[in-house]
Amino acid sequence: MEKRAWKRLAALLLCAAVAFASAGCGLFGMDSAGPESAKPAKQSGGSAEIQLTDQAGREVVLEKPAETLVSCYYITTYATVALGVADRVIGLEKKADTRPIYRMAAPGLLEQEQVGSLKEFNVEAVAALAPDLVLMPRKLKDHAETLTELGIPVLVVDPETQEGMEQMLALIGKACGAEDQAAALTAYYGEQLSRMADLTKGQEKPRVYMGGNSSYLTAAPGGMYQSSLIKQAGGTNVAQDIKGDYWTEVSYESILAMDPEYIIVPSGASYTANDIRNDPQLAGVGAVAHGNVYEMPRGIEEWDAPIPSGVLGVMWLTSVLHPGQYSFDTFVSDAQAFYQTFYGFALDAALVTK
């Protein structure tokens, strides 16, 4: 306890010094000594230190498994929930109250200090909390060395693909002494993806259009995670030939030309399936004409994203595209079992919709 109090005091003093120096040198204007200078000394007589290479190629060293965490990104916070270490989080991203999974699986997160967002990150707030480890997305990595120089280890992650997300889980699992949980999650992904592949083998691959969060006149191009989700569910992304790795604007004419058999509305969309069904300019699209417009569940997590529960997005879509091979009722049971096993709570079946 005394060590943690001293660490907090030291961080506060260093943070104040940096803020004072920035008045004449620009924000956080200090010499960069690099990650090597910030490595904690090896414990004498204790357990071996933990050495990690994060997803930005940085070397991170911890004296022992992190007992207090600050998570700067909702996906890393989701990871702490999935790994069973959410109770160690003492600071997290803004708008935590908009994440239903926190209320269901780890309500204590809603009581912790919020330290900013990808656009407005509060380095001073993180330093004042003096955590054992900061979990930071690659988009914020410019702040990593500032915190490292304050004696606060930072693990930079890049969970923008299924592979990247699994690597993130392994890193956080090792940093927190939760390797077994990380391995169990990864094994589950492999089992379920193989299962979906076997169930849809030899089946026709329906043409699928997934709209963006802000508008259904944006589509998921071939370079997005959502495109791989469609493929793994036994479908074909009608926008796969569009270049890019982010939601891309398309015209009504383009959607009509693509003529998808299914249109999927993502969890975080600002519109509904009815908005698409009632748009007269889309009346000629096969998916609309045949009533194949579906919404991913909104009240749990964003299953169309590379998050720890993202494999459920593949399974959900498989049940939509191939109900004869994998029924929706079976999926609901599988989703409930997943959350009970890995998140420790009973998911209300009424939240699992399409």
C-alpha cells in the first residue's frame, strides 16, 4: 500500500513538472529517453518480471501482473471484462454509460474515472491515477512515451482484425496473469469459426450488403473487418471490390447494381431496418423486396467489430443467412452460454434479436 501511495505521489509530481515545462516548451516538451529508460528494475527475491512486446513493437516490462489498469479504448475495456480483470480498472474511456455490456457484466466500471477519448485524451488524469499499466490503442500511441517517462508502463494494442484482437488478448492476459482465460477465448474462436465453416460448406453464398453506422449509403469495403465477418458466415460481400478499410460512401444506383440478397444493419447504426424498408429508392433491391433486411442486436455489444465477443457476429449472421444449417434458436443458446462462461452473467434471450 505504501509503495502504491508513493507511486501515485511521484506520478503527480512528475505530471506537474511536465505541465509546468510545457508552458515554455509546448505540451509535454521533454527529452525522449525511449522505453528502455523506463524499464522497472528487476525484483529481488520476487517473481520474474513480465516482458512484453506490444502491438506497436514497443518493449514493455512489468515487475509483476498488473493490479490496477487504465483502459483508454472501449475494446481494451471489453477485453478486461472478457478476461475477468475488469475489477482492476480504475480509469476508462468516456461515455462508458453507453456500453450496455458494462452494466450487465461489470457495473463497477461505471463508477471509475473517465480519462478521455481518441480525440480528447487526458494524459494528466491518467498520470494522477498512477496505474500499474495503461492499455492504449495504436491511435493514441504518441502519448505512450510521455506516460512511460512518468514511470507508468503502457501497452499499445491494435485490435482491428480478428488476428490483432487475439494478439491483444494474449498480451493483456500475460500482463494481468490471465493467460488461461485468454487461451480459452482464443480456443473458442477457433472452434466456432471451424464449426460455422463446416455448417455452411457446399452451401450457396448469399450476396450481403452491410451498411455503415452513420448511413446505409455507406458500405463495408473488402478491406474492413466486416467483410471478413460476412465471408466467415458463408456469405459474399457485394462491396468487396470497393477499395479502402473504412465505411465508404455509395449511391442508390450502386446498391441497386449490387442487388444484395440480404442487407445487414450494424449494432451501432443511427438508422433502423424499417428506414431501409421504407426508402422508395431501395424498393427494387432484392433484399428489400424479399424482406431480408436484418438488424444486429443493439443492446449487448457491437458484434460486427473485432471485440472479444465478435465471433458471435459471425455466428449470428450465419443463423440469418443459413437458418437451415444453423437455427436462430441455436444461436441464442450459444450466445447465452458464451456470456455465462466467459463474462459470468446470464444474458437475457430477449436482447438477442434480428
